[in-house]
Amino acid sequence: MASNWTNQVALVTGGARGLGRAIVKRLAAHGAAVAINYAANATVAEALAAEIRAGGGHAIAVGADVADAAAVNAMAARTEAVLGPISILVNNAGIAWAATLETWEPAGFARLRAVNVDGTIHAIRAVMAGMKARRYGRIVNISSIAAFGTTGFPGNHFYASTKAEVNILTRRFALELGGHGITVNAVAPGFTRTDMTRGGNTEAEWKEIEAGLARAAMTGRIGEPDDIANAVAFFGAPDSGWITAQILAVDGGRTDYIGHG
Ligand code: NAP
């Protein structure tokens, strides 16, 4: 039986660009009303919401720095006032931070944690009372295969550690919330084409990076944002109520990670 997405309301953090954008579009295509969170890029988020509304869907853009708990609470309240009770939360907002033991400094690491870890906690705390009261919720956290600890990027340690924390919290929060009808899962993407991975690389550098990572995947290519959105929609679906505490690597089958997950 196909899931019935009627009356589903999703809040997607960092929903205007990259993976979040594909997730927003996928959930809207299923029929969910979607709140598109942004931090810096209001215009892009507003334009995406307008595009979804023009196609007959329901969407709004909602600004908040996920590191700011009060702003996240206000964003959740606004979403519920306009779209209705939030039934799906996707914690996608995240930042990268390249640093080694030599270059580590506390402010950079604090900001990384504040967005990638605290942001996830803030958003879950903002929606969980309503989900508990309705005895229904689907929470999907965006982790990373970096969380498994075996990536080869030298500057990735601290980013990887924040995503490992997301994995642990996913399982622990699933335990705390499972009895309330709320599932908590994580999607751990492999290398996927977005602004984050594209970084400041030139076209030639990017082609080389892409080719190298494509060779490392059983499927012979890097990820596209839709590949990740597909897995998020699976965990977010009404029919997925007996799937919780799972970390799903979506990475095209990385041959340098056989045995992960
Ligand atoms: P991206 O292209 O850099 O986009 C990041 C998104 O997060 C943007 O929408 C941005 O919003 C939002 N964001 C950043 N800081 C925020 C904050 N403090 N509050 C609210 N929103 C904030 O990155 P991406 O590649 O799509 O990554 C999305 C998620 O997937 C991240 O958690 C990332 O760690 C994870 N991931 C990505 C890959 C990959 O290969 N791309 C692999 C593994 C995991 P604004 O535009 O408004 O700033």
C-alpha cells in the first residue's frame, strides 16, 4: 500500500539549497506542505516556496539560524500557525569546517558543533511536544559517511566528529521518543554534488575530484541531491512507522568503505 501523505507538514532546515532543496521538492511532490528554513539565503528560499505554491503545493520560507534555540522555536511556531502541526522534521542544515590538529581553534569548532549538533537538538526540542501530543512524528537527521571515521580527507576530522554525534543522538532520541509514536532515523550521504562539496574548486579541480570519487563508488558516480531526498522521503513516509534508530548510508556503494553502517 502506498503511503498517504494527506495532512503531512514538513519542516526542512537548510531547505533552500543543496540536499535540502531536493528534499523539500520531493516531500512537496508527495503532497506534504513544507516549511523551507534558511539562514542567509532568504531570496532563494522565498523563490522555492513560490515555485511550489505555483505548482499547486503548500510551502513557506522560514528564517532561523538553527544554532539559536529561540529562533528555532519561533520558526516552528510560525510553521504550525501557517501550515498546521509539524509531522515531519528533516534536520538537514549543516556546515563544513576544514581543520587539522595544527589549525584547530575553539571558535571554529564551537560554531561547527552549534550548527551541526545543537541545531539538530534545537529543532527536535521545538517540535517534539506537539508530536508527542499527537502521538505521531517522523524525524530524519542528515549525517554523513564521514561519521564512520574512515574518510581520507585530512581536514575532515572535526566535521566527521559532529556527524558521529548526530548518529549517536539519532539512536538515543529514537529510544526516548519511540514510545510516543515518533521515529528518528538518519541518512548518511556520501559525496554528493552541492555547493558544500563543490567549494571553491575550479572546473578542472572539480572534474578531478568528481572522477576520483566516482571511481570509488560501486555505482561509478557521485551522488545527486535527489539520491538523498529519496532516502529521506522513505524515512519520512507515513508507512515507515516501524523503522527507527537507523543510520542509512546513501553513497552509491563506496568500495573504500565496505563494511560500513
Ligand atoms: P550546502 O549546499 O552548503 O547547503 C547548506 C544548507 O544549510 C543551506 O541551505 C544553508 O542555508 C543551510 N544552513 C547552513 N547553516 C545554517 C544555519 N546555521 N541555520 C540554518 N540553515 C543553515 O550543503 P549540502 O551539501 O546541501 O549539505 C546539507 C547537509 O548534508 C549538511 O548537514 C551536510 O553536512 C550534509 N552532507 C552533505 C554531503 C554532500 O556531499 N553534499 C555529504 C554528507 C553530508 P543558507 O543558504 O540560508 O545559508
